[in-house]
Amino acid sequence: MEEAPAKRLKILYVGTDQTTIDQYQESGLFDVITMPNGLAAIYWLTDNTFRLFDFDKDTGIAPVYEETKEIDAILCESRIPGMKGLDFYQKIKLHKLYLKVPFILLAIFYEDNIKEEALDAGIDDCYKQGYYPQRLHSRILFLQKLKAEYVPKPIEAMIDQNLDAFKTPFLKRIFDIVVALFSLVFLSPIMILTILAIRLESKGKVYYLSKRVGANYKIFDFYKFRSMYFDADKRLKDVAHMNQYMTDTVEEKCAACEKLPEGEFCSPPVVETITVRGK
């Protein structure tokens, strides 16, 4: 069976790299609409109804324009005349233009952490200019599906939302208790012998207590048999000489230099000079 032809995607390309534009147009995977800069693209997206300075600085409210263009993705070069690709994205984001449409930034090379800046700003992806058409086509289809399924929630709704604490099912709780009791009874002879061995080997408590984090981030006490000497942390100096990774201490000054004032030496310092001769 012959494979069905790939769906042609309609993309808005913002930039002037004609080589990349021709590459995508000739691939047979895209119908490319080109705009030379960000301002021209915004006017095209808003059917020439965009007003450059229509923004209330006091309230931070920007007008929202009607979306009339049917496009599958926006591709924008990182360096375009008038404004950078990141600035263009921030502009359409401010006016809530085509937020469901994948936005991909194209860079000549990953300079100055451009990819990190793009993803931090909310751009969907970042590639080098001339990225493989087939892979770009697959990526756009994936981003379309992802954006269609993603429904953002307002922060206020998330703050007021009650998150139910995790509760262990009753039957599982009973099972855990019964198994633990039988295990303690069955292993009690071994545990008694272990307690005696620890007690005879060194003084101190036979158990050790440490803190653990359980369900719903509740901290509880965790008991286990002591496996070290009591106050072992205070005995580190006694066994430090056995550390195989310890390096020998190197004396930077000789005994005679130690007696002299700071900056003076018992003999003239040796300075190696390297003479570089031209060819």
C-alpha cells in the first residue's frame, strides 16, 4: 500500500532568509506565507487593524484582535529587521494573538543561550535556520495536538482549589499492620540476637533514630539497628590517617623562610624565562 501524502501545513514565515523559505516551500510539506519583519506580520495577522501604540501603560491592558487567519504554525527568525524574534513573540503574546498556534523560533546558531531564553519566554521550540522540513513538519503536528489538549487554568482558581490529602485505603492499612505484626513475631529471635551482638560489641543504644518524610509530606521517626560506634562522628580524627584518598601535606616554605618577614626569602627566587623567536 502506498503511504498517504503528508498533510500540507500553512505556515507564516517571518524573516528574510530566502534559502530557508525556498527549502520549506519546495519540500511539498508547507504552504509558506512570508513577512519580512515582525510589524508587517502583526498587521497581516490583524487584517491591518493593529494600532502600534494602543496599549494602556497604567492598567497594562492591551486590545485583543480577532483571529481570522487560518495558519498551522508561525516560524520566526531570531534576527529580523525592526525587532528581534523574541520581541515579536512577546508582542503577539501581549495581544493574545494565535496563542493556540505553535510558535517556533529559528536561529542562525545558538548564540547567547538563545534557546534557553526562547523556552523561558514561552516559545514552543527553537531550531537552527534550515532545519529538516520533514522533522519540522512532524514537530508542528505534535505541537498542534499538544496545544489543543492543553487547557490552562487561571492562577486564582488554582489557589482556591482544595487539594485532598492522600489517604491510605482501609484494607491496605489493615494488611500492612497484620503483615508487620507477623514479621515482628517471626523475626523476634533474630532481632534479639542482633541486639545482644550490638550491645556486646560497643556501648550505647542498640537502635538509631532518623527522620523520614512520608505521605502528605509528614515527617515521622524511623528506627533501625545501630551499625556504627556510638558517637562515631567524634572519632573521625582517630581514623583519618587510614584515609587512602588523603594527600600528603606539601610545605610551600622552608624552615628558614618561615622565620623571615612576609615577602622575604632565604635565597633569590628562581624565575624561568621563555624566549619566543620569530620564524
